[in-house]
Amino acid sequence: MEEKNQPIQEENIEVWADLVNIKDLVLALIITSVFTLGAYFIAPNEPPKPLYFGLIGSIVGFIISSILIKPKRKFETVENGDI
Amino acid sequence: MDITLIMQMVLAAAAGTLIYTIIGIAPGTDETAVLAPVTLVLVLTGLEPIVILTFFIASIIAKKLTDSIPVAVAGVPGGVMAAPMVEHALVLKQYGKSDLSIRKMASGSVIGTIVAVPLSLLLANALIPFSDVIQNYTNQILFGGAILLALMSRNRWIALASIVPFAILIQGLRHLYWGLGVVPEGTNVFVSFFLGITIGPVILILFELLNKDKRKSMQRYGLKSIVLNKDAKHKGLPNPFKILTKQELSISTLASFFGSILFILSPVGITILLGELVSSRVKDPIKKSSLAISSMDALTNASYIAGTLIPLIALGIPLSPVAIGPANALFNAPPVFTLEHNMHHILSNTDFIWAATIGAVVAIGITYFVIVKYAQQICTFVFRWVPHEAMLGLFFGLVLLLAFMDGGLVNIGGVLLIGLVAGFMHRLGINYGVQFMVLYAAPWIVSQLANLS
């Protein structure tokens, strides 16, 4: 299965049952971590506000990375009954 | 029970249903990883316990209804529990019967819920007389649970051998935090260790990516092919009792019954067992697969509900794989809940009935009809717009947040260490159940060892 001359398309790896691109994964990790912890630290220091802020931050990070990153999936449609 | 509280419960149930209908479909989402952090956060925010329980019940039902759907549509399991169904769902897909398998699975789930909710309430009440005795031996039971889960897993000897070293790692970190003064002495860091174990396999891969040789030798892929069938449209309201045949109905009911009684065993294990039992008896491939997936879905649903409700109502100790995994926050989420003060102690019997009923009715009412009618569209939406990277990022962010809250910067390192070890143990074949039980039993195991020497 050594295909050294394969063009760069084949660059995704499998993590937890789905495919990711390493650069995109690092980007997503950085974006969510920064938004989550950032929101946590700017929150007023009265519990449970920091937790709420952090949670909202993580969701914002999730939405931003969903917009920036394209899922590594392609779609084919077949007629019902194809084997 | 006043009307504002009921409204809150209905709203919480609807929120849980919507969130987990979508998350359930996203591929590769482990039940514990997606349910535990959100429930933990809700508990820590100090919402009414009964509202949280309603949210949780609705969430597991919605999650279990939907996580088998991508199996039918694309052969990709939406969660660990749906993995045993892939084989049978693929048979139906090959015969072009994806829509049939969706309707069979979702209907099986509904049967599982209808059987499990009342049965769990009954079983729990039957267990209550013994709860005092059981509670006196909590530590021994948790340790016994770790051994039992280890013995029942596929790689039993390595699981057994891992118990003591892992307990020492956990207690070692806790004593370090006490010694450094980052955590008050006697307070056991729990939540973030729990999450560290959950995303252990991901942490391990992230570390491996930092190794140049490892990174280069990793298997590379193009894009993941998702094959969708052209969908047949359905008219009218679906009815699970019409969609399932008599045989499927009776086997699903029976499976739900056993799934509830055997709440203490691993749901994935009994699902695989059931699948094999059913497959060996029916010859026709389509009938065999329909029977297998409907009854498997009934069983996973039932064992999830029973595994949450029975230990919660009867014991207050997380004595089932579900209770120790996804439902963990209902039992132990310091400082709000501890093993001496959690939903078991706070909620009354009527509270449990209300929460279970509202959660189940709202989740089935929304998800069942939506899924049966729009399975294809929802799957396409999630597959097309939700990248796996963003899901991983979200979990990682939550783990960082809770790690920092538990024990500051030092604990972020500690949680990474736990994740690294847990991920490696996972790769060696030691399942989550054993690791979680050890997390609970660690203080007792280590103090017993110290007393022995």
C-alpha cells in the first residue's frame, strides 16, 4: 500500500472513528481552547458565572471552527435497491 | 409539583432532546464523552435536581434514538453503543432498505423506553429495602465492581492487572495537589479526572502527533465516503406498533425486559450477545437483520434507562456501567453532589416518576416522529456541516475548563497525564467501565494497600 507519489490529497488521519486533517485539528483545538478559557477569565468572579462564560465560549469556539473547517466527507447518492 | 417547575422540566427535556438529536447523529461520539460533561456543567450551575434529571432522561432517549440512524443511512455508527448494529444495518442497506432499518430501529427504541421506565421504577423500589446494607459497603462494592467489570471484559487479565497501578496514579495526583495546597486536603479531585479518562484516546493521539516518526507513519486517508440512498417519502404519523412485526415486537419487549434487569452489566456486551442469539435463529437476511436491529435498539435504550434510574433511586451509588459513565454527574459532582448527598437523597419517589415520564414523553414525542420522517435530511445536514475537528475541539475545551476549575494550571497537566495513561490503557484493551470504577475505588484501594504493608 505504499503510494509515495500519490498527490497530497491523502492527508487525513483517523481519530475517534472519523477523519481529520492535522492542521485543521490543531486549529480547532486552539480556537476552542482560547475561546473557552478566555471567556472563563473575563467573567466576573462570582460562581457560577465563570462556568457559564466558559461554556458559552466553548460553544462559540465550536461554531467558529465549524464554519472555518470543512468536514472530511464526500457524498454519493445511489438509487434504492443498489447492491 | 407546581406548574412553573413542570414548565422548567418540559423546557429542559425539549432542550436535551434537540441537542442530543444532533449530537447523536454526529459520528464517533461516545455516550460518556457527550453526555457526562454537559450534565456535569448543569449540575455545577446549581439548577434544580429534578430539572437536571428530566434533561438527562430526555437526552439519553434522544441520543439513543438517533445514534443508530447514521448506521442505517451511511453505515457509520453514531456512537459506541450503535457499533454492534453496523453489521445488520449494512445488510439492510445493501438490499436498499435504509428507510426500513431506520423505522425499525427507532420503533425498537420506543419499545425499550416504554418497557424500561415503569420496570426500572418497580425494580428500584424492590431494591430499596437492601439499600442500607449496600450503602454500608460502598467502597467494597465499588472495588468489587472494578474487579467484576474487569473479569467480564474481553481482555480480562490486563484489565485486572491495571487496577492497582491506575488507582495509585489517581491517588498520587490527589496527594500531590494536597501537598502543594492547590486543593484543600481531603477534597478529591474527581470531575476533571473523569473527563481525562473519557478523552484519553484522543489525548494519546494528540501526543503521538508530536512525534515526527509516528506522525509520518500514520495511515493516511482521502475523504470519507458517505453513501446515501435516495429516500422514499413517508406520509402520516408513524406508529411503532404497526412498523414492527409481531415477532419483532415480542423479541424487543423481551430484550428490553432483560436489558433492564441486567442493568449492572455492560450494555454493549449484552447487545452483542442478543444480536448473536437472534441471528442464529432466523434465516432470511432481511428479516434477521430487522429483528436484530429493532431488538438491539430496544435493549440499549432499556439498559440505559434502567442503568441510570435503578442505582439512582434505590442506592445512590453508581453501580452500573451507565451510572458510572454518562450518568455519573447525577451521583457525584462535587461540591454539588457527593456519594452521601446526591439525587438519591434529594428527590422523592414521585419526583423520579415525574422526571422520567416527562423526559421520556418529550424526547419520544419530538425525536421519534422527526427521525422517522426526516432521517436522511438530518444526517446529510450533520455530515455536511459539522466537522469532526470541531467536535474534538469542543470536548478538549470543556476538559481544559473543568480541569482548571478543579485544580488550577497544575491540574491541566495532571489531567493530560491521566488522559495519556487512560488512552494507552484503552488501547491495551481496558474498557472505560473498569477505569471509571477504579477512579471511584482508588482512595479505598490505596489506603488498604498502605494498611497491609
